[in-house]
Amino acid sequence: MAAVSVVVEKLTRRFGETIAVDDISFRVSKGELFGFIGPDGAGKTTLFRILTTLLLPDAGSCRVEGFDVVNDYKKIRNICGYMPGRFSLYQDLTVEENLNFFATIFGTTLQENYDLIKDIYQQIEPFRKRKAGKLSGGMKQKLALSCALIHKPEVLFLDEPTTGVDAVSRVEFWEMLSRLKAAGITILVSTPYMDEATLCDRVALMQGGRMMSISTPGEVIRNYPLNLLSVRAGDIYHLLGELRSYPGMHSVYAFGQSAHVAFRGTGIDAGSLKVFLTEKGHRSVEITPIGANIEDCFMELMNTQPR
Amino acid sequence: MKRFRGFVIKEFYHIFRDYRTLLILFGMPAVQLLLFGYVLTNEIKDAKIAIYDPSKDVVTRRISDKILSSGYFLLEKNLHSVAEIGPVFRQGNVKLALIFETDFAQKLEKTGTARVQIIGDASDPNTANMLVNYTTGIISNYLVSMNSAAVPLRIIPEVRMMYNGELKGVYMFVPGLMAMLLMLISALMTSLSITREKELGTMELLLVSPLRPTQVIIGKVFPYVFLSFVDACIILGLGNAVFGVPIQGSIALLLMECFLYITMALSLGILISSITSSQQVAMLISLVLLMLPTIILSGFIFPVENMPWILQALCYLMPPKYFISIIKSIMLQGNGMAYVWRETLILVGFTSLFLVISIKKFNVRLA
């Protein structure tokens, strides 16, 4: 087994009555790209803040590269890179000044680690004299990543790096992450976008402070226990309601322009469903059996696990 | 050290790119000083006076009694020679001295005229003026009651103001304004600049970096020490050039005391920022808890002697009060360390208290 980078054991953190992180345990290997998927309030940010030594755990232990987050926090602060969920750079400093500042406080220079951030930085280099506050969302993200990488961290924590970023920039961002992974950096990344989960080595699904499952994206899909039909019809709103009332139905979700219908075993026959829908007055009903994608799997996982 | 330098450079970028900050930093002192050229009235009670009475006859005793029983004055000291007047003023308690001429009663009886000298400490011109007016009023009342005789008797009060002969209100306002502006710039600006990092989330990044809390704090404070110092010099220079406010004492000592006061205000600013996380709250606390007391409870505008005891007690908890009296003492009376060491020690005490609390309270984590 590969060397371990991050170990979390029975970690719990409360804020008053709310339990933000509830008895979580997991391990991340060195050089792994580990994703956390979950809706807002799942506890992802709290978990990241504990791992980056910004918050103290109430119970349980965490080690990053062998250092304890409570006792050895100073050592961890030298070796980890952190990109908070909100854009947190100095808006009144230029791109270049921001980078130089973060390089200096980590005791390094832009030139020294230029190779590591070259791919990312080159895209924003033409704007290096521009104030960070005047950059577009995607460019801000690239600058923030450059700043988090400037000291060549061993572990990189990215808290929802792609939230609020356009689709093209998101794709570019994940390409950068796989290049960093190739450079041997352990990456922990959280995202509310389920489709990004497939790009990780392993994915943890979080909900309500709990870890619902940890597995590779492939396993997640293989372990999907249901059968799926994709249903298309003109009036999606009424379609969803009528599908839910159909006998043998397990769950129904809107998925873009179509509805995904999940059922156990052979509970539903496509032909009779089409007849049922046509009787209800739907025109041009299209029903196709499909394989589960990662989103179907997470929806199902979130549904079945006890809260 | 290199990290620290990088941090300080960043702070200077913040300051010089924000024209509002610059305006507060450099525009305000000048505007305030020019605006505050005016004097507000104030009232007096229990002002301490010294009396030199070489004649010790019935008339001088009666006049002294009248003055002391008026409720405005308290006898601090009976002087034994004219030479004692200077030192007794410089100690700072005595606001007014009364000097009778020798053989007062005899001269009054024989020639119908006697002289009394009234010396006021005009480093606080309003108070001095008021005290002198009260005293002459009491003396002339006494005369009226005596004037049953056919020959009108005259007592001529000779008024002399010490330390600020022309009764310039500006003299008073320069120390007060220094106390106020340095407090505002130092405390408000540091507390704002630290809470701004918290609000923007950059504090998270600073915390996750290997920078130590003391480096962050000192890095934040350093530019403002420098800039506040520049401000102190602007106020002193403008006061001198435009209003002719003298600097009688040692400039080195004066600047040292300014430095001490600035440090005190800065540590207060850090303290404020450590108990709040939003710029608005920090601003509110700075303004309400620092500015108003600095103006009202420091003796800057209203004389402390005239307040109810509970407010007077509060006044003794206001660092600016001590700074103002130090500055007045050095600038206007030309005193040295021997006269201001007590206030200086008190300021040192405040500074260390605030610094210790704020470094203890500065969190190496988020919550």
C-alpha cells in the first residue's frame, strides 16, 4: 500500500448544538487526488479547516504528513497549501504582488518554484500588473491556486475551488489538478458538483457531517443497486409527479431535460410505463434504459443512508 | 525577517492604494487643527491656588478667607517667598497664585490704594481666564462692602498669565488634538486593517502560513507607528507655523512621549480587532469607546475638576488624559522628565496591559 499522507480518525467537531463533522474516519495516500462531494452544510469546509489547523477538533485525531493538527500545527502550516472556498486574496494588490507576498511569507520566491505553477501562471501572466479584484472569476481561481502552490506544498487543500466558475474554466482547472497530482502532490478537493467526482482517484460522499461512503468513482457506479430509465416528454413538471405515483417506482429525479427513473430488479417495464404516460396525456414520450452515472449513484446514496 | 519585511511592504501597498485611508491619515490632522482654533467655555470649582501673603494683616486675611470660602478655590499652599511661585506652578496642581504686596492694610489705609497680583496658569487658557475673573470679582465685592468711609479705597489687581501670556486657545488644542488624532489613526486604523483581513478571508491564509502571530501583529502595527509619527510631526509643525504654538521643552522627549502614546493606541487597536471580526463593529467600538471619551473625558474640552465624581474617576482611566497633561507640560511649560515621569509610567502601564491582553487573545486559529 502507498504511503499515507492524511489520516483522520473518529473526528468530531461541534458548533454549539450543531454537529458539523460527525465521527469521520478516512485515509488519503500520498499523491492521491481525493474528492469530497456533498451539498452545502455537509461539513466539508469545517473538515478542511480542521485539517489545515484553522479549527480544533472536539474529538478524534488528524495527522497530515505524520504531524498532528493540534500539537504540530506549525509544521503543518509549512507544508500544506490551502485555497479557501471564498476568493481570499488581496484585491488591492496586483497579481504579481499577491504571488510575491505569499512567496515571501512562506520563505521562498516566485522564481524558485516557477516550474510548478508555470502552466497555471502563464495563463494569467499577461495580467500580472492588474489588481486581483479586477480579474474574472476563472482568473481569480487560477491566481488563488498559484498562491496556494507557490511554496511547493506537499498536501494541497482546495475548498470548493470551482464554485461559481464557468464550465470551461472548470474543465481547465481539473486538468491542472491532474498535472499537479502527476508532480506528486497530495490533493484534497471538495466540490458540490457531482460530475467532478469522476475526475478524482477516490471520492467521499458527505452529508450532514457524516461520511456516507468512500470509494473510487468506478466502484460507486458498479455498486449502484437499481435499474434506470431515462424518460423524456414535453411537460417535465407534470411528468415528474405522474412518474412518482407509478407503482413499483423507487425514485424519480429531474436530470436536465429528462427524468431519471430508478427501480429495483424488473419492477418496471418500459412499454407499460409509456402506455401509462400516454394515457395521462403526455405527447412524444421517449423511454430509454440507461446505465447509472455518478450523480444517480450519489442521489441514491443520500436517499438511503440514515440522516 | 524577510517574511516580516514582505508583510510590512504589503501593508504599505494597502495604505497607499486606498485614498480614503490616505485622506484620514494626512488630510484630517491638518483640517482638524485649523478648525479647532476656537475655544469652548468651561466652569470651575475647587481649583487649587497658592497664596503669598507677606503682610498677614486683617485685610489680606479677610480677602483670602473670602476667596477660599467662595467654593471655587482650595488652598493648596501658603508660599513663603516669591521664588516659590515658579516651582509650585510647574508641579501642575496650582492653577492660580495670589500675591499681596507688603504692608497691604497700612497702604490701603494711608494711600487708599493697595496692590495684589493674580497669576494664572494659562497653559489652560479658559480655566485661567475664568479663575482670574472670579478672583478679581471677589476682591472688588469685598471692597464694596468696606467702602463705608468717605475716601474711596482701591485695591488694584495686577493680572499676569504664565506659560501662555496671550491666552491662545490653540495652545490648548494642540495637545488635545494630538491625543485625539493619534488615538483615531492608531487605534481605528489598525483595528480596521486587521478586521478587514478577517472579513475578506485573507486572515485564514495568513494563519495557515508559517507567519507567527507576533509577526502578523507587529507587521500590521509597524506602518501605522511610522505614519502616526509623521502625523504627530505635522500637527506640531502646523501648530508652530500657523498658530505659533511654542515647544518650550525638549523635542526629543516630546517625540518619545508621542511614540509611547502611539504604541498604547495601537495596542488598543489590536485589542479591539481581537474581540471583533467585522470592520463595522471595529469602527463603532473605536469611535464610541475611544473617540468620545478622548474628547470629553480627557480634559481636552471640558475641565475634569468640574465633573461629578463618578466621571472624574472615569477620567483617570483614560490614557489620553495623561498624554495631554504630559504634552502640555513639555510643550507649554518646558518641563523635563522630572515633572512627567508619573504620567509616563501610567502610559507605559496601559501599553503593556493592552499588548499582553491582545497577544494572548490573538488566536492562532479561526475560532
